[in-house]
Amino acid sequence: MRLLCKFVILMSLGVCSVCAKPNVYILATGGTIAGSSKSALSSAYKSGSLSVDSLLGAIPQAKELANLKAEQISNIGSQEMNDAVWLKLAKRVQALLSKKDVDGVVITHGTDTMEETAYFLNLVIKSAKPVVMVGAMRNADSLSADGPLNLYNAIAVASDVQSKGKGVLVVMDDAIHAAREVSKTNTTGVDTFKSLNSGPLGHVLYGHVRFYMQSLRKHTLESAFDIAQIHDLPRVDIIYSHANDHADFVQSALQHGAKGIVSAGMGNGNLYPSILEALAQAAKKGVAVVRSSRVGSGFITRPGEIDDSQYGFVSGDNLNPQKARVLLMLALSQTHDPQKIQNYFDTH
Ligand code: ASP
């Protein structure tokens, strides 16, 4: 009854509450989507050159999808992404989504570290409202720039009620990916983003959204982590393995105060003998050691050729090293116990 009255009053004012557009914020951080170049046919360009207003200026059609408001958080190539920007961005996303009159957030971002930022937000934001990350592989001055349509599609996904409760999403090249699953797989191709272990959640074609699946791992409201409790992040380093390896980088990480090490191991997380020894010593001293793989897809078995429980290691499941690093930093904000850290890796 109350709803009907509200509807009738709004209708008499010429506003239909049923077809009211959602309110979506665009938070810009930089990247190739905001990049510019002297030539439409050059591979040389500068990331993070254009303002968020000029990105939206290229897609006037987006105003039909949602009421848009825009803010510039940073304007950097995402290879410069750092903890300070992550914390600022996450706190702003949380503050916006906590407002009743904000329905979703779109974040423009460089593609190099988009998967890391997406997974970080996926783990710390407490809201079911859509958070959608988007970027581009071709700068804004390039022939066939992919940014405008990617951004339009991201706004469509953020405006769609189907996107609620699915965690942080990444929209690129007509695909909708889950933050935990997606990674950049090609240095230059517009179809670079793939969810190698699971496939995308859905697709978005000229703003028409279709979902087919969703993630079963904990995120946003169910995650153990909350941006309200996070003020800084511990140092966690990634050590990349190769034939004829040397343990010096493990020593260096420890000397520089790493609280955790993610090993980008060979195959199923395997390690050159001297690295295995150095990491076992690190774990004995209380440094968290997570085994992941440089391969790019698949999970780490526990145990495999290496028995994690013998060395006090954590298995990184099917997270790639850069995502394992994000989860380990957050896990270390709560515990240093390898078993409890393993539990986070098994569930998030
Ligand atoms: N280096 C750029 C960045 O990550 C690449 C891109 O956005 O596609 O900001």
C-alpha cells in the first residue's frame, strides 16, 4: 500500500520510481583506458593522462543507463599501484556503497595490476552492491580504442541488479569475470583477461548483461577481512623459481623485513633444493610461506612432491602468485599460524 502511494505520488510529479535509474559512481585510477598517444597507430603512449570526465565524455550513451558521478582517485599506470592507493580506493568504495542512494561503483584501472586490486577489494569491501573494474588495452587515441565500449559495458553491469552479491567483477572485452579468478594472460591483445581455472561468470554485449555462474569462494560480506579494520599491509614478497636457482632472494626478502613469502614455484609449486631449504628455514622463524606456481593455471596439491606440513608451508590452492600475495597480506593482518592461513586459502 505504502509502495503504491509512493509510486502514485512520484508518477504525479512525473518521476516513475519503478523505472528510476540507478546511481553509479565512477572512480578513476588511471591506466591505458586514460592513456593518450601522439599517433593513432603507435604502441608508444602514456597511461593515466586523461581525466575521468573526458573518459565519460566519450560515451554520452551511458547517461541512459545510470545517474553518473565521477571522482579521480589517482591517475597512474597500474604498474605504479601501491598500498596507499589501494587503501584510499577501498575506503572510498566502502564509504560510497554504505550510502543508501549509491547503487554501484565502477573503477577504471590499468590492466597490469587490475587482477590484484580486484581481488583485494573482493576480500575487504563489505557490501553486496556491484563493484565493477574496467580498463583498456588500447589507449584513448588509438584506432579502435577498446576503452569506451568497455566502460559503457562496465556501467551497464554495475547498473544491473543481477550483479549484486557476486563480489568484485572485472569487465573487459565483453566478458564479466570474478575478481578471484581473472588474470591478464597476454601482453597486448584486447582479449587478454581470462579466468583460466573456471571461465568467466557471464558476458555483456552492448550493455546487455548475461550471467551463467558465480563464485563459491568467500568474498565481500562473507570474507574474513574488512577494510574498516585495515590501516596498513605487511610486506610480502614473491620469489620466482627457475632452473639452477639461488637462495639469495629469500635471504634478501627476510633481511628487508618480509613477514611473508609467496613462492612462484615450478610446476605443482616445486622448488630448487637450496630454495626449499631457505624457505623451510624462513618458515621455522615464523615467516609465512605460501607455495604457488609460475605455470598460470591449476592448483597446488597438498602434499605434492613437497609435503607442506613437514615444512610448515601453506598451499596457495589455484591462486596465481600475485593473488596469493594479496590474500597472504590480509591473512597476516589476523594471524601468523600456518594452519589458520591455510584455512583462508581453502575458503577465500
Ligand atoms: N601499463 C598499463 C597500466 O596497467 C597497461 C594498461 O592499462 O593496459 O596502467
